[in-house]
Amino acid sequence: MLKGKTALVTGSTSGIGLGIAKALAAQGANIVLNGFGDVDGPRAEVAALGVAVDYHGADMSQPADIADMMSYAASRFGRVDILVNNAGIQHVARIENFAPERWDAIIAINLSSAFHATRLALRPMQAAGWGRIINVASIHGLVASSEKAAYVAAKHGVVGLTKVTALENATTGITCNAICPGWVLTPLVQKQVDAKAAALGISNEQATKLLLGEKEPSMQFTTAEELGALAVFFCSPAGNNVRGVAWNMDGGWTAQ
Ligand code: NAD
């Protein structure tokens, strides 16, 4: 379905970003990966799906790096047809204890990076008359949890940015939508499980049950594969008039 298209997925060396990159590659899209840590493993996993894969190591907190990544992707594949703004980090502390530099980093990586990449992706998409921008927000783009001030503020911002991007391009073939996962067992969440286990002196399994039980009625993690399938839907012809939604996959978290 996406043969001949190019998808750039930020923060795709791990977790949800890698899952979305693989789902888009399985539909034939060429992929530009981004993120830190091991690159060869993710690159091989995507290449095994029979598409062209490239990588740019932009630090998503740096607007100049983002500009470099966008021009690199265009020079390599002609155009970015699908932009997935996914890179993100977390920091957990009450506001009075929240280090200002952690606030700045989360706003830069989780929110401003989506603005910068979108800003640079739009003109070529407008010239082509087709594009998909998918913002990986979070259930924390819709509701709050204590001790996540920067993350909740950034993700609410991402949902707002999604709506404006969708509106400004509503008469075109460019759509913009947000995905709002509940808990997904990636390294970002494993750190929170480990912290809970250590703080309460309980096992990893007990900490996982506690974490899910606090918020997610299904008592199940959403998977990167399920999120990838939603991204594929947004890119499909059936998604042509789905514009500006914040679509939760949250095991009932926000139904309560
Ligand atoms: P993860 O830690 O597995 O992956 C994060 C990715 O972002 C990695 O590839 C990492 O290298 C990259 N990254 C981090 N800082 C970066 C930077 N400065 N520049 C470039 N890349 C950077 O985490 P994940 O759980 O897969 O999270 C992906 C997205 O999903 C995030 O935006 C997160 O907020 C969101 N999300 C996660 C969950 C969850 O439960 N895991 C739930 C809702 C939303």
C-alpha cells in the first residue's frame, strides 16, 4: 500500500517508534530511522522487510539537527511523505522538585521537535498534494497524572499542534493525527516499573500489576505492533478524511 513512499520516524531505534517503522515498512514504505543507542539492530529488522532503510542521528532537542535530518531524508529519498513524530523522554518528580533542565529537555524533545519537523515537512507534502503526519502523543495528552508535569504539558501541546496542523491542511491530501497510547512496555516504561519495584521493595511482576492496576482497566499493555497498525490505518485511503483526532489505545484508561 505504501510502496514508493518514504516515512521518517523519529526515535525509532527502540520501542514504539521501531514498531511503527516496521509496520510502515511492511506496507512497502522506505524508512528513515532516527534515535540513539544501537542502530544496526533496528536497521536490520526494518531492512528484512524488503525496503530501503537509512538513518540520521539528529538530537531531537536541537532544531539545527532536525533541519539537517529533514534535508538528508529529502536528498536520500526525494521527499518525506510520512512523518512520525515519536521521539520522547520522561522524568518523574513533583513540581516543587522538578529540575528546570529536565522540564526544558522534555518540552524540547517531546513537543518542540514535532513542531520543527512538521514545519519543514509541510511544503514538500503540499507540493506533492499528499502527506501523513502522525504525532505519538500519549494518554497524557488527554488526562494528567501526578509527578509528570513536563510530560503532560508537552503531550497536551502535541495534541493541540496536531489539531492546528490538521486544520491548516484540511482542504489538501495532507492529514495529521495523534496516537495516544496508555502503557506500552518499552524501555521508557520499564524504568518506571523498576523504580516502583525498588521504592516499594516488591518484585518486577508485582510492580507491573500495580502500575497497570492504577490506570488501565484491561490490565494489559498496548503493543508497538498494535500502534503500528493504527499508523498504517492513518496512511491508508480509509484515513483520507480522518483529520486532527487524538486516538487513544489505552485499555480503557480514559473511559473511566
Ligand atoms: P523508548 O525509550 O523505547 O524510545 C524512545 C526513542 O526516542 C528511542 O529511539 C530514543 O533513542 C529516542 N530519543 C530519545 N531522546 C532523543 C533525542 N534527544 N533525539 C533523538 N531521539 C531521541 O520509548 P517509547 O516508550 O517507545 O516512547 C516513544 C514515544 O511514545 C514517546 O514520545 C513517548 O512519550 C510515547 N509514549 C510511550 C508510552 C509508553 O507507555 N511506553 C505511552 C504513551 C506514549
